[in-house]
Amino acid sequence: MKKQLYNLLCACGILLITTNGNAQCLCSPGVPATPIIQTITISPTSNFSNDLIFTKFSMPMAFLKCATLEGTFSTEASLGIRNRDSLDRYYKFKYSQYVSITGPGGLFVDADADITYGPQYLSKYGQPGDSTMFGPDTTLRNISITKNITNPAFYEGTGNVVLTLTNTGSTLLQQGSNNYTSSVKTSVWGEFKMTYYWCESVLLADDIKNFIVTSKNNKANISWEILNDEATNSYEILISTDGKNFTKTILVSPQSVAEGTATKYAYQYATDQAATGKLYFRIKQISASGKVRFSTVQFINLSANAGNEVAVYPNPVTSRQLSLQFGQLLKGNYAVEVINLTGQVIYRNTFKLNNTNTLQLTLPSTPPSGLYHVRARGIASGEMYTNKLLVQH
């Protein structure tokens, strides 16, 4: 019965690949992970092997929970036959098309289809009518795939992850002489979507605003604001050299504030005179009941060439508004661009900065959900500042 259904679907030009179900990916009970989607389109190609290249998931204070590959593709084939026998023959062939997608983390999905050609009468070799061409025929039409990645750890980090799409065809003689030649031409095309489902590594405090860190004379100037502060709240300044492993540097005692008012905090941290590279900071908020929340991560660069990156907040962004924070005070004209993964510039503007390390942007419209690059360039100095921006709705 299963084979009969498969043949019926193929005859109708429809085939559905059944893979592992795409169950809901949760960060915790009742809290779904946030998706990021990348899409790759393959134009018709006769290559036996094609690379599907996706950017790996990389986001501070977040981890990849699940990954899913989805796609729709089709194939086409042409079969040429020539009778090389000394007698006229009837030929009949079973043509098979096979497509597979493989990748790290246990990714494997495949599909195949068969077509019978003939019986076809062919004259003896060297005479008119000794050859024929079958097709082109669409062998696999709009194949839908959904495959959950068994081990998504291979898709997290820097750089790219490469999946391999293979496409091949073969013939099996069912009637006629073995003395024949054949040629097969195949092509494949389609669209493939990789979805990363991510979770925050820590619970972010939505009332910590304008968290800024700048450096001068081996000192880190740290400031932040609390929109609705409570007198019983306390704060710890955490520091890290890798942006992942943080330790407490100082406990900031609660201030005498009226409940629910906005409060500004500032602290100056003396860095190691011999320290180089980046130092990362975040604020830990502790309520009287012991509830803990964290700010986003900010950094300073103590190297000689400090300041070649820019922090983006909020990140992820859900509206047209975002802010840039540089690792040092800047002065002069700067060109700022927001670029999608295909290289298209969706925002471009020029700003004049005067000894500031922050910049407010208003995009002309809310971009589609996905991953973007933010780039700021000093027009006179040529210095470049870059970072990634996640847009989600």
C-alpha cells in the first residue's frame, strides 16, 4: 500500500518527504525560543554537488537551542539513447533520479523518483533512427522537506556551516541489447531555509537603560540608569575578558531613592596597567527578594588599536530605533550603514560626532526579521567599526 501511494504521488508530480517532526523548541516550559531565518535560493544547475552555505549562529549572551532545515526543490532530467547493435531493437529503460542533503549535526535527507521510458523502436547502428531523446521531464516536483538538526552545536560559533546538496541520475535496461550508449543530463533548483532557535543566556533587566562604558587613562567609566528603581535593589558590576565568563568586581550599595523613580549610577573602575585586549562589563541587579536580572554586555578595548567595534542596543531590536556605542570617544564625520546578509544596504546616513561615544539611529522602516551588519566608517580617518544586529518581530 505504501509503495502504491508513493507511485501515485510521483505520477501526480507531488512528493512529500516525511522527516522528524518540527516540535516546538522551548527555552523553558512555556517560553518558546526565538527564531532567526536564513534563506538560500539555488537557480537551475546541472552540478552533481552544490554547497548550501549558511552563517553560523553567533550572539552575545545567547545560545542556540534548536536548528531546523526546511526547503522546496525540483529536478529535471533528459535521457539520450543510441542503439549500437547490428540489429533493430526495442528499448525500454527505468530512469532513477536521486537527491540528498547532508550536513553536520546528524543532518541527512534524501528523495528519489523513477520514470519508465519505452518500449522505443531504434534502428540498427549507423542507420537513421538509431537514437532518441527522452525528456526533459520534471522528475521531482516541489519536494518539501523539514528536518530538525540532531546536534545544533555544529551550527553555533563564527564563520559558516556548509550543507551538501547532491543530484544524480542513472538508467537500468529493461528491454533491448546491452550494446547501447546513453547520456543523462540532470538539473536541480529550489529554496532552502535554515532556522536557528535561540535563548537568552541570562534574564535581562528591561529597566536598566543607557548602560555605557568608556575608557580613559586605564580607567573604565561605567554608568547606567534605572527607570523604576527600588531602594532595596543592589547592583554588582561584573567583568570578563572573554565576554562569557564574568566575575564580580564591586558591589554598588542601594541609594536613597523614592520608590519607582529614575536613578542614575556611575562608577570608575581602574583597569590593570598591563592589561590589553577587551574587557567586557555587565550590571547584575539583585532585588530584596533575591530576584536576579542582568544588563546587556558592553566592552572597552585596551589595545593600541582600540575601538574597531561598536555595540548595538537594543539587540535584538523590534522597532526602527537603535543606538550605537563605540569603545572610545569619537570626533568627526561618520558614515553609518545597515546591511542585510545579501549585501544590500537598507540604511545609510552621515553623522557629525563631537567627543561622544553614542549615536541614535532611526531606520526609515522596520526591517524584516533576520540578521544584519552595522558598519560605521570615519570619513576622514577611514576607521571602521562593525557589529551584528538581530531584528525580530
